[in-house]
Amino acid sequence: MKKILKWVRYGRSMALPQSVMPAVLAVVMATASGNFHIGYALLAVLGVACAHLAMNIADDWFDYRVDMLSDRDRVIRKGFRAMTVKYPYLTDGTETLRTTAYAIAQFIVVALACGAGIFVYWTELGGFASNPQGTWILVAIVLICAFLGVFYSAPPFKLAYHGFGEPIIGFIFGPLLMCGTFYASCGSLGWDIIFMSVPVGLLVLNILFTHSFIDMPGDAESNKMTFARLLGTNKACLVASALFSFLPFAIVVAGVVLGLVHPLFLVVLLDLPRAIWLWRSLLDFSRGVQRDFSVMPRWMGPMAMWDDIRKAGVEWFMARWYGSRNILSGFCLLAMTAALIIRIFAL
């Protein structure tokens, strides 16, 4: 158990809400289906978490092989700020590339086992391709996720190094993840889950984009072409940030106006102040304005180990990263609340 928890920590467990919250939202929305199965819903969430941890550790494995951390150290010596608190378990010798690869494989095996169990159950119940809602849908989602997840950092494509990393993660952890989890929970798909997966995917994308926006010097030194670097200028990045931060809320409002989602989903607008805080903090960052992050406002959500983060001198980075993560978590929690009320009271 200690070894498992160790690798969960190495896999950046603080980022798990990025995948688990959309998955749980999909499960809650799936409860409205007559075929809902709680056991396979939980199995799907476990599989999603393991796949996410595997992706994070694999990203460290490939970055360490190209020695990205030493590139970031050079950025700091030039007078720029860069995020260097990355894969310390490899740089300090606690783990090796071999033990890290073994951990990645173990998480992948668990994720695949979860998916296999779900696939067998729904195939026996509804067939593989006997109808439009057959389990071929699951296979297609898993194959697309596997391809994009593996080649996110791995050669020959190394998609994250060509500016496609953020949109890919948004697509995986939004539409693909939510539709896959929804199907695993009830054996079918609906337009409601497809619609809600889009704003969630944009908010996931926003987490990655916020990261790359404020870490452009480090990424440039290590020759990592992120979406922020692809845009090139602070002005373009701020426009993109506004789009990723505010469009999800506009989509929900449009869905209500068009009658595609229940009006109760407007409760997600309560999360809008966090999005405004994040965008204004990025505006300050682009202008070189130094904000005081010694005490974070409580309404911005949980920010674990804040004293340790301040001692490490990375609060300027983590405040914005936590902020973007908490926007996603808050949005999903509010949407879950709406879905549960609609389900309980049959609205």
C-alpha cells in the first residue's frame, strides 16, 4: 500500500481532479438511465484515475530522458522564472527510469483490467455491433485515448512538443473521458452528456494552457512547443485564456436558452468569479505585475501544502495552476448538484 501511495504522489495526485471530477459528473448524469450500474461506474472512475496517473508519470519519464529540467535551470540563470519542481524522485535518485517504467505499466494494467470488465459486461448485455449503441463505442474511445495518451510525449509524434498538448488533453479528459465513463455506467450515450462534455473539456484545456502560458520561458529553453508558444504573444495568449475560461459558461447559458439542458445547470455560473480571478491574474502576469500570493482567498478553493509551496518559491505558478484546477472542480460539483436535483425530483 505504501508503494502504491508513493507512486500516486509521484503521479501528481493533486492533478487527479482534472480527470476524476469529469468522470464523477458523467456518472451522476448517467444515474438518470434505467440501465445505470453503480459497480461498473465506480470501475470506470478507477480506470480513469489509473490511466491519468500513468500518463503523468510517463510524461516525467520522457521529459527526464531529454533532460528538460537542466534546460529550465538555464532559464532561471538568465533571470526568467520557470517551474522546476518536476520529477524530483528521478533527479534525486530515489527512482530510476526502469522502476518508473514499471510503475507506468502497473497503472496501465489496472486501467485496462477495469476497461475489460466493463466491455465484457455491456457486450454480453447489448452486443458489440448489433446496434448503434454497441460496445464498439467503448473500443473506439479507448483506442483514441491510448493513441493520444502514448504519443502525447512519446516519439515519433511527441504531440505535446508541437503545440498540440493542451487541446489533446482537453479532448481526452472532456468529451472522450466523459462519454466513455457515461457509457460504462449505463451502456449507452445521450446528447446531454455529449453537450456537457464540451465545456468541461475546455476547462481541462484551460488548466494545461494556464500552465504553459506562465511557463513559456522554460518550455522555450527545452524546445517544447506548447499551445501558448504556438500563439506567440501575451496578447494572443490572453485572448485564448479568456476563451477557455469564459466560453464554458456561455455554452451552458446557450444550452439553457436553446432548451438543450435543464435551467438548473445555470448554477455553474456561481463558479464564474474564480474564472475572472484567474484571467485577471494572468493579465497581471503578462504585464509583469508581481501579485502577493502569501494568503489566497478561501473562495478560490483548496490549495494544499501552501506553506511548503511558498518556501519552494513557486507560489506564483501554483496559485494560478490551483486556480484553474479549482474552476474545473467547482464547475463539475455545481453541475453534479444540478443533475442530482433533477434526478431526485424528476424535474
